[in-house]
Amino acid sequence: MSSNEMNMDRIPAEKFEFVQLNDKIHDKRLETKPVGFLQDAMIRFSQNRGSVVCAIILLILILYAIFGPIISNYSIDEKDGYYQYVLPKISDKFDLGFWNGCSKKEFTQAQYDMLDATPGAVRKFLGTETRMIAAKEQTVYKVLVDSYARRGYIEVLLDKSQIAKALKYEQETGIQLFYPAIDRDQIVCQPYKADPNAWFKTNQKGIAERDADGNLIPLYLEGEDDYINASYDDKIDRDHNLIYFRKMQGDNQYQARILYSDWYYYKNGKTACFWFGADEFGYDIFTRLGAGARLSFLLSMTAAIVDLIIGIIVGSCEGYYGGWFDLFMERFKEIISEVPSVVFITLFQLYFAKKHGSLLVFWVTLVVFGWMGVSGTVRAQFYRFKGMEYVMAARTLGAKDSRLIFRHILPNASGFIITSSVLLIPSVIFSESTYSFLGIVNLNSRYLTSVGAMLSNGQTTLTTYPHCLFFPAIFISILLICFNIFGNGLRDAFNPVLRGSN
């Protein structure tokens, strides 16, 4: 007998009392609510700061794709050939010192004189420098050029009704639209195409002809109709020898000289301002990129959903039943995967695109190759979980195959399946961009475009107008990076092994 037991025998009985004699003992009520699988996954996902940030960025990109073309001042099919390659500009009302449509350029003396004659083209003079150009010492002018105002003066063809409407606008607003085309004594405000004889009669050699007094002979000024009619005499200053309109020979149209920035405002009711600049056709890059992103998202999401459905069905049947079906499908997938996707897509585009359209044919080819990766992932997870004790216990209790698949095995494989489905979206977008960039798939038209098509068009102007390639490239780069980090965060959050961990 131990010493403790001997000491307990010496303790008087009155020293002992019952802790609980007549009270019933109950389990304590849980103060916290039970946490389900989905809620637990979201809690763990929210603790992954990188994935949360990427999810927010992806949401912003999706909202831009949906609402960007809607809030834009331009439509996807609206283009202006005179504003080709203009630089990005946030607003025409204030200048932040950057993103203002201006760039630093260098010009020779003749180029600078012509540029300086264009209103608003020279935003800031930065100095001069003497250099050897073509074995000759010349002065180089460094200036900050407004890419919008640089368009300067252009010549347009108008009929009488258009001229009358424009002249009425001049009178109501005080904004000058038409500028003199001819000064019989000297040329004022040379035409934009820089041809000093454009408005004068020339011989077969292209040399301007002169009359007996040595004056240049204007074209088509013999009759009164050449001045349009008497109602336009206010625009034909005969005393100062200024001609504003010239009748085209054999046509009921008149040629006029305008400052394009004012004319653009007159025709559209707004000043040209492209947030991401304009491309080689004069399309607004901001609007086209948003519409292209929308198409890429729709293409990738629909293809990913179909791939996911096919992949889950085939992969679960392979992994659960195995046998000849598993063997046949694995050999079939090996044969399909060995065919180069570039060859497959090229052949489909050559033979079916004209009849069914490039977009539909490309979507079908994406589905043909996309489901195999999902089925392989699902198959591996089913082989992993179908031998677990809880599956064997459910089978012993009489659970059917459908219950075992959808109730016990598939939820445990949901983490890997969700990750695969999320990563399918950037892979489809990347595939579309790659094939469009290589010219295999052409999704670019007046009413349709994609991010890959914009990358393909912008590569030719990388050194001269990099903004045409920069914005589509930065969009798809951010998109792919965020999708990968976001997918990894979902994989960790939905992994049942990590449930309950912090």
C-alpha cells in the first residue's frame, strides 16, 4: 500500500462530500455555429491575401470588359482615318503633363516650318541642335508635338447643302470652319499635302503655268458657277483674291480647306480624345480592347464549361469503373493529344471557317482539346479516393454508384476540379491570343475583335507607336498572372486535407 492511500484512510469521512448528487449531467451546448465545407473554404481563401488581391483585379478586368465599351465615347466600329496612331489622351479639358496625346519629336527646318503653321501642333518648344544630316550641317528642332492637332488642314469634298449647313454653323458659333485655299498673289496656309501647286493650273510636266503678267493661273475660275452661286459671295473675297471653294470639274461637289480638329468637333459634337490612343485604322483602342476582352472571356468561359462537363463525366467513369473503358479512353486521348493542335486548328480554319465562321470553328477546336486535361485530373482523384474507408463503408451500407460518385468521391476531388476549371479560362485566352498573333485564326473585323487580334495588329508598330501593342499586352499579362494566383488560392481553399487549418 502506497503512502497516499495510507493517508487517505486517515482522513475523516465528514471531510468528503458529493460534487453532484441529484443533478443530471448534460453535454454543454456549442456556442459557435457549425462551419460547412464551402464556408470553411471561403474563410481559408480570404486569408490568402495574394489570391484575394488577384480576385479583385480579375473582377475589375471583367467589369471593364462588360462596361468599358458602354461608357466609352466611341463605338467598336467607329473609326477615323485622320486620327490614325494618335497617342493616349485622358482629357482635352486639362493637361496632367502626361497621357496628354503629346510626344517629343525632332524635325528639320522645313518640317518645323510646316508644323509651326498648323494651329496647336507645337505644344512646347524644347530647343535646337546642329547635326550632320546627309553630309550637310542642319538645324534640328526639338518640340513637344500634339498628335491630334498635328493633323492640321485637310481638303474635303462637299455639296451645296453641306456647305450651307457648315456656313450656318460658323455664323451661330463663331468657330471658323473654312479657310482660304488660294491667294492669287501668294499661297496662304499651304494645303496639308504640302503641294504648293495643288490649286493652280499645271502643264504636263507638273510645272505651274502663269499668265502674261507672270501670275499663277487658278483652276476652274472661268464661270460664275465656279464660285458656287451668289449666296456664297461672303466666302469668296474677290477684292483680296481669296478663294474658299473650288468646283470640281464634271461633278456637283466643291473642294474646301478645313482645320480638321474644328471640323471633327462640328461633325461629332465632341473633341477627339482616345484614352488608350488609336490604332492603324483610327479605331479607339480603349473600346476595341474592352470588346475584345469581352469576346475572349465569353469564348473561354463557354469553352471551359463544356470542357469541365465532358471532363468530369469521362474522368469519373474512367476512375470509378476502370477496366476496358478506362483503357480505351486513355489510348484515345493519347492519340488525340499527339496530333499538334496548330495543325488541327489550321486545317479546321481552312476547310470550315468560310462556311461556319472562324469564331465557331475555333471554339469547337478548343473544346476538342480542352476536356482531356480535366478528365485526367478527375480520373486521378477518383483512383485516389474510391478505395478510402468511408467509400467502402458507404458501399457496404448499400449506397449506389451514383451516390458514391456525386456524394462521397466528387466533393473530395472538388478542390482539384475547381482549380482545373479556373485555369482553363486563361489557357483558352492564351491559346486564342497565340493563334491570332500567329495569324492562324482571324477574329478581327469592323464589328469584332479579340485581345490576340489586337496584339497581332500592334506588333508591326512596336517601335514607332508602342501604345498599340502596350495596352493589349499589359491586359493579357495581368489577366494570366492573376488567374494563376487566383486558381492556386482556390485549390488550397477547397483541398479537404487542409480543412480546419489556418
